Amino acid sequence: MKKLSLSLLLATAPIYALASGQNIDEKVLCRGMDDSIIVLELWRPSQFGVALHCLHASFSSEMVACAPQGGWGLGSDDDMAELIGVTNDWKTAHNHEAGKVMASVGKRGAYFNAHSGEGIGNKLDYRWKFALERSSGQATWFGNDGKKVAYICDVSG
């Protein structure tokens, strides 16, 4: 009986987390200690029929880093110059050789992780990641060159 209850709880948890944490078209402005700016557009409607989480960075005007909740945005090249598709299917993301961005947003914060190459996990070429903690408004950009930039974000609404 305990196994059945745990299974039901685990099966409904993702649905509840998605529904309870979803905001509509939220924008977050982040200012870096290096004077760069990152704008997050969360739960943005898209041409793909699902809401996307997007990251725009002042230091890379050509990058289109967007992905659905818990899924991947698939880019036209390693630098994500154009978003050509989205998926929540790990096999589709695995087979995409160009840039891919994963995004996850919740009450605690937002997380983006970018890679390129065929595969998922440690077989990929790490590009960058960005993590925002909502309670403090603090965020960090981690580059593939080891560069780390701290950000202060306006998460007031």
C-alpha cells in the first residue's frame, strides 16, 4: 500500500508543480557586476504552442536561448543564433547536434543550461549556465571559459 501511495504522489507531483508555479509572461531584469544585462522572459507564449523561458544577454545579441519548462530549446548552431525547435523528449534533444538549452523555472528560481553536440549529460560540449535565486534576487552566469559573473535581479514582479 505504501508503494502505491508513493507512486501516486510521485506521478502527480510534476503536474502540481507545473500548475502551481506557472506565472504568465513574467520579465526579470538582471544587472551584472561587469555592467552586462540579462533579461529573462518566463512563461512567454510562443509559435511552438508551448510557453517558453527565454534568456537574453547584452553581451550576445544574436543568442536566442529559449526552452519549454523542463525541456530543451534547439538552436540552429552551437551559439543558439536561431531557435529552430523545442522538445520535452530527451531522445530528440539527444539527437540534436547543434546548440541546446534546458530551462526550469519555479518558486525558488530559474535555471538555464546550454550545451552543444550529440548526446545529453557529460558527452556534451558545455557552453554556459545561469542560475537565479528568487528569494535573494542573486544570480550567476557561468561561462565555458571558467568566467563567473554575479548578477542582482529585480524579482519584485
